[in-house]
Amino acid sequence: MPEPTTTETDRATSTAIHDLGSAFMLHADTMRRAAEYGYENPFAFYFAGRGGVLGDVDAEVVYAAFGWFAPTVVRPMWEEGQAIHGATGAATRYFAACGEWGRDHLAECDGLERFADLAERVVDGAETSGRSLFAGWKRAPREADGAGRAMQLVHVLREWRGANHLVATTASGLSPLESILAGDGPDRATFFGWAEPFPEVTEEQRALRREAEAVTDRLCAPAFAVLSGTEREEFVALVPALLAAGTA
């Protein structure tokens, strides 16, 4: 098999990285840790923790950086979570919980250190302009151990693609709600806090969503140029084992 291109590397790993990051975010262990940190509402922990790298900002800034959640959800969750340990305190605890989750669920995976080394080079070399949430997480101090660092880097890579997708979607002219409806449908829109009745999706909007996906790939691919072809092949091979362990 030929060595994967940068685009092929992105496409071969982006879904697994997204799903592994989601597994951490929604896992009972993460919700338990939120309670231990003093967040009775685990979703307030999610919003304050994930958005905390933006600093003590208004909820509108968090909405702009997150992109997909309805602003009527972002504001109360952000303000509730921020009131407990502040923005920086929430982000520090959130990243710590991410590292702990990695130690709990990924420690038995082969190649953790190698994955972390490769992922770290991708993250550290990736462009931050227009990607505020990713920029914040890129600068966050990482754990030293393989499992903790690997999972934290999965989270940062997930933010990398998410930021690029938001840039691409915005450039296409779609609003967050229009993009969700055109790609994932009304159930997903409800999950993100948008209220019915939803507008009808047009074929033009579906085409714009497909275009945004293609632009997302083009924006993500250059970050993998820091890896050689052989290293990209390694990276592609290592990711599925992490997902399998994290979702077992």
C-alpha cells in the first residue's frame, strides 16, 4: 500500500479522533469527575471546561468559538460553570480529566508514546489563525505520561478539525443551524439545543454543506505535512486501536 498523502491521513483518522474525543466528553467517568470538582451539572463543566481556554469572556464569545450549540444553551451553561472555578480553573480541570480518562481507558494500548509523539508534532505545527478554541488548547500544558498525553492530544486534534470545519462552514455562507440540518438532520439540531420548528433544508444548502466538508479536508491536510510518508502511515495505523480501547 502506498504511503498516505496528507489528505488521506486526515480522512482516515478524523472520524475516529472525533468519536474518541466524544467518548471522553460524554463518559460517566467524566461526569463523575465533574462532580468531584464541584460541578453538579456535568454540562456546565463541559461548557466552562472546554471553553475555559478562551478566558473570562462573555458567553457570546464561547458561542462563536464552539459554533454549533444554540446561544440559548451556551449562555446559561457557560455562566453556571464559570462561576465555580472561573474559566482558567475550569479548563485546567477539564484537561486533567481528559488525561485521567486516557490513563483509565488507553493505558493498555500499544504504541501510545509513538502516537503522542506524532500527534504532538502535528498539533504544534498547525496554524492557529481563525481557530481561537484550538489555539487555546494547543497552548495548554500536557501530561507527561503516554496515556494521558495521548488522550489530551486526541482532544486537541478534535478541536483542530472542529475549528477548521467551523471556518469552512462560515465561509460557505451557512449558519450553524443550517449546516446541522443540511448535514445531520433535526435530531442533531435538537441535541445542540436548537428549538423547533426547524426551517426546511434546500438542495442548495445540502450542496454548501458538502462543499464545507471538502474545504475542511483541505484546511486540515497541511498539518500532516510535518510527518514523513512513513510516519503518516504509522499515525493512520495507530489511531484505530485508541478508538477501540476508548469505546470498549
